[in-house]
Amino acid sequence: MRFYSTNSPKATVSTEQALFQSMPADKGLYMPTPLPYLGADFFSTIARQPLADIGFAISEALFGEEISKADLEELTHQAFPFETPVIDLEQGSISVLELFHGPSLAFKDVGARYMAALMSYFSKQTDKEVNILVATSGDTGGAVAMGFHNVPGVRVSILYPSGRVSDLQEKQLTTLGGNIQAFEVNGSFDDCQAIVKQAFIDAELNAHLSLSSANSINIFRLIPQGFYYVSAYGQVQKYGKPVVFSTPSGNFGNLSAGAMVQKMGLPVAHFVAATNLNHVVPSYLNTGDYVPKASVATISNAMDVGSPSNFVRLAHLYDDQFDQFKANVSGYFFDDEATKAGMQQIYEQYRYIACPHTAIGIMGLQTYLQDKQQGYMGVSLATAHPSKFKPLVEEVLSLSIDVPERLSVLSQRRKYSIQIPADYEAFKESFLHTV
């Protein structure tokens, strides 16, 4: 398997280079080549297996010539000691794919734990310390912090927007200590992401340090997220209907992962991109014009991204053809009031407690399905446990939410972060003092 830059398709690098380099020097994003077409029969067979076995089968198809079968099997089972169950809301019609059964209670556990296992495998062959930089709008940081905590040879620096993550999300970022350092940025997620991207093209920094990313700019965050689309397909295949996935979308890595396994042969009938007021992709699907904007703060903060990095990956997966993109993806967006109303309606109708991001995904799916005559099986991704947004969920639904112990223990821990302005040089100076 080789990886090319979206800005320089003819130049390729190895799996190990793409994993640790994260972002090409030409400011593009890595994409796998050739992407193997495995076919519907392959996916129908493995989709009935546990998540770890699905991850192993797809990993072997991708990296089997570079990593031994035994090592691949070990690292995928190390990454996925949990499952991603599909829960019916309307049997045979609408369901949710629960992605919050990992240690940080968010879907990003899947990508972060796989990356940690893969980096651990390759780092055993070198004694050079890897410095991971990650920007988070909420859940990425927690998943990365827990996935990489105390992994030998790895230091993690997490940048997050001050005042724009939930209290429990912030505790996940700022209380572990050890090899995890948090930078509290006086700005937006887009500012955090811009700082991380600039670090990867800073010649001085890269001359002295080995930098990598656990954001979705790293293709190895996306690849494992494709595994749970396959798992979900297997769980709803019994209904014999075309499958539509609705994905709450911010930086669009999750949707890119789905599109990738679709290209590999998973029979996905359609995708729904469900967003909040940061709706540059739904607007693109309506107009054909892609116009990034400054991000807007909402109650679904993990999707507050005004310039999604992975749009370029989606465009590549659909051959840079607007008609092909639109044929495979529909976009809908909802403001905060609509999101709160949707959370209430979902609870009243299904007795299902959804975080604001999950609610937006379900509402997007409902909107798409109500306009269609064909009988689809709709699967909406439930991206985070509702307790991660406990004050909001309790206020909207007027009920009490239990916090799982692995989250509740964090509430008593002391927060530690380095506060910096939304300025690259300020980050660089502070960062160099920590390494």
C-alpha cells in the first residue's frame, strides 16, 4: 500500500511514512493507492464478525504485504476490545449505530486506539520519540489522550478552544498527565487546526522533532472508522433493504471513512451529511460552490468546523465530480433550537437519549427518508454518550443522566493546561518548552 498527496498524486510514500508524517509537505492530505476493491461478497462475509475481526480482515487487505498476519491480528484485537452495536429505533427502518462503548465514550476511540496500536508496532523498530499534535473540538482530544496515554516513545500535545468544549470533555484532555499535555487556545477549533497544520510545515520544528498527528488529517484515523460501517451493515443486512448512513459531520473524516469503504465495495446506497450551523458542505451540495467560513459556536460543539479538512478527501473519492458527490451524499443542517426540539422528539418517540450530535444525525436521516418512496434501512451514527453533555441533555429532556464511572472519576481531578493565544509562534514557544 502506498499513499499519495491530494496535491501531488504522482508522488507516493510508504505506510510508515504516511502514518508518522501525517501531512505531506505540499499541504495536501494523504490518500491510499491503489484502494483495493474487495466487493460486496467480501463485506457480507466479514460484516457478521466482531469489530476486531473486521478490522483485521480489512487491514490485511490493505497492509498484508508490509505487516505480518500475526502482528496485524494482534494490533487490531488490542485496539478493539469493545463492539459498536446497532440499536433499533423503528425496527427495519431507522436505527442508531452506537460508537460510544470505548474508553472515552466517543466514536473517535476507534481511530485513536488503532493509530496508537499501529504507531506502537512501528515505533518498536526505532528509538526516536514521536510528538503527536492534535486539535480537538471536543471528542478527538479525549479519545487520543486515553488511546495514547503512557504509550512508550510517544508524547501528545492537544490543542482545544477555550470555553468551547463540555466540562467532561475538558477533563478528559487536561487531567491524565504523563505524556499528555493540553494547550488551551483562546480561539476556535479552526484556529487550533491551523496551528497544528502550520507546525507540520515548519522546517525548523521538523528538523529537530518527529511530528505526527492524530487528527483526521492523518489517514490512519480514517481507515479504522470504516470498520464500523462494515459492522453496522452486517447487523442490518437481515432486513434486505438498501442501507443509508447518516453521519453527524464536522471535519468530515467520519463521512470520508464511509465513502472509502463504499469505494472498496461495501454496498452503501447513500450517505447523509448532517451538520449544525457550520454547513459549508450541505451548502456546497445545494449550490455546487464550496465556500469555507469562520466557524460558529453551537451546542453540538464537536461539529463546529467552518473549514473541514476532509472535504478534499471526499472530493477525491468522488473523482472531483460534483454530480457524483451529490449522487452519493445529501446534506442537511439544523440550528440549536431545532437540535433541542429534535432531542425531545427522539426521546418522546423512541425513548432514546441522544446527545446533540447524535440527534442531528437522526434528524438528518429522518429528513432524507421522508422524501423517499423506496424502502431503505437507515442507520444514524451515535457519536458520543449523552453523559458527555450532561447539563445540556438534562436541561432539554428534564431528566437525570447517569455518568459512567470511567468519566465520573475525572470530575474530581485537577485540570492542567497551558493557555495560549490563537497564534502559531506563541504555541511554538510554549510547545518547545514541554519537549
